[in-house]
Amino acid sequence: MKKNIIFLVLLVSTCGVVAQSPSPKTKKINKYADLAVTAGASQGSAALSYVHNWKIGKKEKWEIGIGARLTSYFGVKKDYVTAGPARLTRSHTVPFLIFFAGLETQNWDTLNIQRPFTNSLNASVNFGYHFSKKISAGFNIDLIGVTVGRKTSGILTGNGVTRIDPEVKPSAFNLLLTGDHDLGSLNSEFFLAYKLNNKWSLRAIYQFYFSEHKTTNLSQIAADGTLNNRFRNKINAFGIGISRQF
Amino acid sequence: MKNIFIGAAIAFATLLIGCSKNGTAPVVLDEQVGNSGTPVTAASAFMSTSGQSVTGNARVYMKDNKLVLALENFSTTNGPDLHVYLSKEMYPVNFIDLGRLRATSGNQIYDIPGTPDLSNFKYVLIHCQQFNHLFGYTILK
């Protein structure tokens, strides 16, 4: 009985020691929540995200992972242009290479949306690299999700004609297909992070955000007869973020 | 840490304040067409929409071979982002934006681009563009 008690005490105290030091698996994971705000001309955004990254490589300097992000975008009198199909808006439509395709602006109509306000919930993918214990950099991009937001009016200008649609609304479905193939509202960031302590980090952010809205009562009629009611604003903005590690 | 949160809150509040509504200048203008202007339409009295007060007349002139719209003895309730339109309909669907309303009172002149058919674009509208709200209108005769 005495030996069993001693054995039990030794077993429990060993478990206690193991629980206090992180397991090898835990060290390879970087989980954090982040709040980011950006501002531009008559527009801004706030994004709340949760990130779950895995550290990879021998020195575990690289990170890759997944996350979820809620982005709220708001603006006043912002110009949106023809969102697609991509064969109307760009000189070629090869996925990924479409980033470098020429702009077919002669096919673009402009929708000046008076008060766009959207909330997008998207799954995201994240990449990071640690330069040192304190400094890291990274990139993240939304993959798929949904958007809700308010209806507002928009002034559609094309072929010298100006018309108002009182019911312009955000596109509901978001999907990353690259460049002008994208659907909906998608957020992406390049960032530089500075670790303040074990729990908190600050980020400097360059944001590239696609905001998409649809007209309800009006459509663009392209030169080839295609009817289009999707319009996109590509936003470049700078901001800051604060992260809390778990 | 507390200072960081305060700083972020101030930055966010600044963003929101930047979205505040701006009204039209509450001044009295006195721009006159002068003797070189020839009336193209009669003077048409404005009518107000519910909750607003728009008074005075609108008249189109030919001045220096260009069409201009004159708002005469004009007065309107102030509001954000007020614009002057020539429109095909009483509610702005197909329209020509003559620009932001420059003053809430007095005599004002707005250049009309091109030579639109005034039998089609026969409505003059005072419209809050940002909030899509019609303040007043008149029909050119």
C-alpha cells in the first residue's frame, strides 16, 4: 500500500511537470486573434480575425495556416467599376496571370455608390516568416465566405448616360478565383509585426481589399451585348493591427 | 497596453468623424444672367417634397451660345450633398448632374453641358445625392 501511494505521488507530480512545460506539438502552433483598422480617402475598414498557424521548417521560422476574418468596410461616394466577367475587363483571363493583364477600360461603366457598408465573414489562408524573436512579416488572403450589408443608392454612368439605382446592395457570396475572376468582397494584407511581449503584438498593414456591389434596377449593357450588374472597388489602404497570442 | 487601446480607439473615432454629413453653404448668392442671356424657357416655380421647403423659380437661358440654368429668388432647406439636376423624370433616374448646389439662397447660375433636349430633360431637381432624397422640383415650360 505504501509503495502504491509513493508510486501514485510520483506519477501525479510527473504529470504536473509535463503540464507546466509546453509539449513539442504546442510549440509548433501559433494561434492568435487580431483587430486591424485601415483608413483611406472617404473609406475605412475594421477587421477581426482568428488565425491558426503551423510553424514549419527546421528553424521554425516559417508559418502557414488558416483563419477566419470578419471585415467591416464603409465609405462615402465611392466609385465602383465593372467587376466582370473578366473577359470584359482585362486583356486576357488566365488565372493568376490575370494580375498582369491589360485593363480594358473602354468596357468599364462606373457606379458611384453613395454609402457602401458591408460585413464580410471569410475563411482565410495565412503565411508568415520570423526574422527574429520580435519581428515577423506575413501575408493573408480571404478565400471564401459571405457578405451582408445595407442597400444604398448608386449613380451608374456609361456611354454618356447617367442614371440612379436606389437599390444597390453588396454581393452576397465571396470566392477567391484570382484577379477579376474574384466574386464578392475579399480582404488581403501584407504586414510587418512587432512582438511586444509573449501575448501582444503590433502590426503595420498594407491592405488590398475587393468590395463588390450589385445593382438591382439597372444593368450595364456592354458592347457585345453582355448584361452586367456587378461592380467592384479595389481598395489600397494602410492601417494598424493588434494581436493577442493564445 | 492601455495607451495602445486608447490610441486605437481615437484612430477609429477619427475615421467615423470623417464620415460626417456636410450641408450646403448657408449664404446668399446673387449671380445674374445679364443682358446677353436670352430666355429659352419660362420661369417655373419650385415645388417642395414632404418635410422640405424649396421656393423660387428655375429658367433656362442661352448665354454666349451655351445653355445655362438660372435659379431665381431661390431658397431651400439646407441638407447634405445637395445637387442640381436636369432630369427626364420627376425622380432622378435619367438625369444630367449640373453640380453641387452652391448656396441655399439667392440667384445662382449653372452651366448645362452640351445641348440636351429640354422637352425630354424637363425637370429641374434639387436632390440630396448621398441619401437619395428629393428636396424639390419644377417642370420647365
